[in-house]
Amino acid sequence: MDNRELVEQSVMNNLGVSFTELKEITGLVNGVVQYHIRRSDRIEKKRGVILEKGACSGCGLRDICTRKCLIGELRDLRKRRILEMKHEGFSQKEIASDLGIDESTVSYHVNRMRDMDLLEGETLVEEVREHIRV
């Protein structure tokens, strides 16, 4: 498998992967990964993540995905669990205790998720609920 195939296959297997994660997965250096993303007919860098070309047009989150790709955001298991627990009615203190993290970290992520329109008040927006099947 050549470097281009390696980069493309790694993206297909890890949709929404960040550039840094892609470098780690492939073991390739910055310039090589960047070159193959730009030259590829199958993948593109968009809204802070690397996706299959045209992936946004078929994504159920595209209407609320404005500044950053939400698929990339939801790849992070801790952020995803915070969202799920918030939706289930847990307090930020309970979430912090359950996940073993500081309450200020939970607060930061909850506020960020509200800014990105993932949360409406204390509940997940419908598109996100469908995407992560809460």
C-alpha cells in the first residue's frame, strides 16, 4: 500500500479524524500527509477534520455544523459521554464525579457544546440525538 492509499484508507476508517490523529495513525510526517490530502480525489480537509469528499452533503448534522465538523467533535468519547449524561439529566457535578474529571472541565465542554448548538438548554438537539442514538 502506498502513502496515498494509506492516508485515504485511514480517513475512511476514521471519519472526522483530525490532522494530528491522522499523522499518528499513518506514522507519516506532516508534509507527506498534507501532500496526499491535497492531491487526493477521495478525501478533503474541511472544518478542522479530514473527511471523505462529499461526506458533508449526506451528513445528518450538516445543518447545525457551521464552524467545526461535529462528527469530529463527537469522536471524542469523553465529550460524547458528557453530552449523553447531560441529556439524561445528570448535573455537572455528577458528570465530573462519574468521569473522574474536574467540574470546571465539564462546565467548559457543556458551554462549548451549547455554543456549537449541540445542546438546547439541558437536552441534545434532535439531529445529534439521532446521530449518537441516545
